[in-house]
Amino acid sequence: MNLHEPRLPGNLASRKRMFQRRLLAWYTRNRRNLPWRRDRDPYRVWLSEIMLQQTRVAAVVDHYQRFLQRFPAIERLARARESSVLAAWSGLGYYRRARMLHAAAKEIVRQHEGKFPENVAGLRELPGIGRYTAAAIASISFGVPVALVDGNVERVLERFEGKCLPGEAVWETAEELLSRSRPGDFNQAMMELGATVCLPRQPLCTVCPVRELCATRGELTQPAGEVRQKREIHYALDRQDGTVLLVQRPKDASLMPGMWELPEIAAPQPTPAQSDGRLTLRHSITVTDFVVTVEQRPAPEATGGRRVQSRRIHTLPLTGLARKILRAAKII
């Protein structure tokens, strides 16, 4: 492992210790006060890590707290109906995560008496828990000396090393740098550094605690951004006597099976009468940006679906877009 720092005295081992010491001291002083950091309960660590996959921290905090109010312990989550879990998850997207969360909770309660396995191998046998999540739970909750790599950690390591680290190389580098005495704090510190200082486009190198050890100081070329697609989509907001017409996605749908949404309609022809009942908003899913138009009007006769009392809509597992529309329309 090459730390690329000729100006600092000492051998590789001493520079590695310096990195660990500076990073951990910085993390102790500067870490964000996030609700899942208040203890090392594996249930809460696991829940936060699953929610944070492909979702920004700011979007997760409120969902995390509401989810815990509804399912404060893993036993409650295991006993819940899937529709209740999906309803509590609604708004976070990527609903397969919620289904795997529910399946893993059932397995932990039934096969492990409600206790999480305390090693990486046991954790990885659970539904929806891969290499990164297993390392996060093991190191943070149980002090297992295992490194983890997410997008933030990978960026920190590549800038630190001054080169791209393909595939397994980035995991090996993370393992070599890991603090064996404080693995959970070190892993969180690496993620925190990438999320708040070692930013993708404009890294804050002047306030970085390990800048003197960094080979690039943020100058490593980053890959070009993904090409985003644009689409228009149209829905009917069919309200009647305190109800809203919703349709359920097929159970075998490739995306968000079983979730509820507004009926989709063809692009309407604009008329003066329609303009007062039209709502337009923007929505993004993975690499697609949608312009969404919602018409307050009856849905086509062949739509099917079900009328739901407005006060009961929040109990259904809604797609993120449906929830956004109903909030914009002040229905939920």
C-alpha cells in the first residue's frame, strides 16, 4: 500500500497510524448528530443502513424515526403484514429493500431468537444483507474488525491513493487502513469524510483532517456523469365523496409490485376548463427525470381500481410518486 506522502517522516506503519488518529479525532469532534448513531443496537444500525442505500441522509432521517415508532423492535417488524411494512416505507423508493428487510426480520426472529448474528458470515446469510451491510452491522454493533466500502469510502481511498482502485483492490486498501481497535467508528468516519468533506465535485480539502497524507487533494479525475433520460407521464386524480380512485400494480410487476398509485391516462388536450384542475410536478427515478401532469377528472371507465377514503390512504403502500402527488394535492 502506497500512501504517497514523501513530506511526512516515518515508515508506512507510522503514516497509517497518523491517518487513523487524525481521522478518528476529527470524527469525534465533527460527526453529524444522526438518530441511528445514538446507540449501537444492531436493529437500528441495520435499519439505517438499508434505508441509506441509494437514498440521501436528509431524506432518511424522518422516515427512520417514523418507521421506528411503528416498529420499535424487530419482533414487531417480523409480525407485521407486508402491506403495513410497505406503507411505512412509502416515499423511500426501491421497495425491494423493504421486502427484504421484512423477510430478514422474520428469519432473525424465527431462526435466531430475535438476535442478530455477530459475525459477517452469519449476517450475509440473511435476506437483503450483502457485503457492505454485513460489514457495517458487524463493525458498528459488535466491534468486528472488518472494513466496508461504499461510494463515499471508495472516493476517499482513490483520492488518498492517487489512483483508481478497481474491484477487489478498493476493499483490500480499506482493510489495510482500518483501525482494528475502533473499526465501527473508523468505518463511520470514512463514510462521514466522503459525505461532508471529500465531496465528488468540490472537495473541501482545506478542512480535511488527512489532507497532508492525501496524494491528490481532490484532483483525481472523476468519471463522467450518467446520461439522464426525460419522460412525460399523466395521471387522473379522480375524487368523489371523500374518496380517491387508486389502482394497484400487479403482484408480478417488475417495478414496485403490489404498490398503489393513481390511474395513468393518455396525454390530455389542454383546455381552459382543465387548466384549473391541473397539477404539474417533477419526479426522478434512477436515471429518468419525469414531468408529471395530474388532471382532476374522472378516470377512464376501463381503469378498474378501488376507491379509498382520503383519511385511509396513508395506510396503503403507495409509490413514491403517488405520495408526492397526493401531498401536493393536500389529500395526505
